[in-house]
Amino acid sequence: MLYRFLLLIGLLGTLPVRGHSQCVVTQDAQKRVITTCRYYDSKGGLLMNRPDRSQSITQVTYLGSEYLTFPVWQPGTLETGDSKKPIPCLIAFNIATNVVKCRFEGDEQEYEVQPDAFTVNDMKFISQVSQKGGQTSRAYYKVLYAGKTRVLKQLRCNLIVPKREAYTLDDPFDGTFRRQKTYFIQRNNDRPRTVSLSRKSVLSVLDDPTSRLNQYLTQRKLDVLQLVNAVAYYDGFQ
């Protein structure tokens, strides 16, 4: 019990998740990930979590999910504090809200945690803390390459709900979770800088007075592997 208490204190901002989500993530017959949500619609048009006699239940189905993985909960580890000792737990990473949840062994309670880093399905994520308007927020980035310079990828998603026209009423989905990928280069633990998959963008982010990287990169457009290789090559002569 003492270990569990100290562990939760170490994960700054750890909060129990009260209540149960009205949304369930599953797969349909075509193996597509779908999210089904149910809510209660009162006569006054307000959405409520508790049913009463004046409310009716409404169900919506979305293609995709706001979570990184399916199934949503996957074995992983958290890292926090100076020790960086991996802490095992089941992890659910919501890439729409940038929230990490975990379940510890022997404990069915879900916790919102703010680790310095976490790993799930062999994917390593690190965090960057920023302050705006007196409030602190934490963003998570997938590590694609970790040398003297890092290549990072941020995954986000938005729910796109189209206007339902008469001719689209047979569409089985009420909306789609659309994912976006943004790439970053980080040097010397400085603030990550956005980079696109192009030669021009990489050269604008990485300072190279010797022009060696300029000569190494011969293609205008790059894929992710070429981006990683370019940064690794750059690290080699720094």
C-alpha cells in the first residue's frame, strides 16, 4: 500500500477517473474500429448522464477512435521522476485530449497520469511541458530517433461530423475520427521545432555551416525513414 501511494504521488497530477464513459470502442464485422456512444436527451435539449422519465436515449456511431491503440488498453510502462524506473501498468492514450490513463495490476480503478515518458506496444513517448496563461500543460511525442538530435512525431485526432443530407442517410457512421501527424526535430533538449517531409524544411531547422547535410540530401521530398536517416547523418558529424 505504501508503494502504491508513493507511486501515485510521483505521477504528478494523478487523478482517479470517476464514473464510466458513455462510449465503447469495438470492431465491426469488417474489422473496422468503431466508437459507439449513448447519451440521454432531455426534452429541453440538454444532454444528461442520468436517465429520468423525461429523457430518451440516443446512440451514435463513429468510424475510428480517439485512442492510440485497439484494444484501447495495452500493456506498457510509465517513467516519472529522477529514477526513470519503468512502472508497469495497462495504458490507454487518448490522442484527441492528450490524456494518459493507466490501470495498475490488482486495481480496477482508472487513473489519469502525467508521466515524463511512457512506452506502449514498443512505442516510446516523451513529454514536453509548456506554460500559457499561468497554466501548465503537457504534450506527448512519439520518439522516432533519439541521438544527440531527436526526431519526434505528434499524433492528434479530431472528430469530423458531416452535415447529414438526405442522400447520405444510409451512411452507417455519424462521424469519423481523423488522425493528423506532425513531425518535429529537437536539438539539445530545446523546444521541438516543426519540420515537414522536405529537404528545404530539414535544412532550415538544422544548422549546418559545413554544407555536408545539404550535399547528403538530394531529394526535395522525403519519407519518414529518409528524415530519420538525415538527422542520424547530421548527428554523425556534430
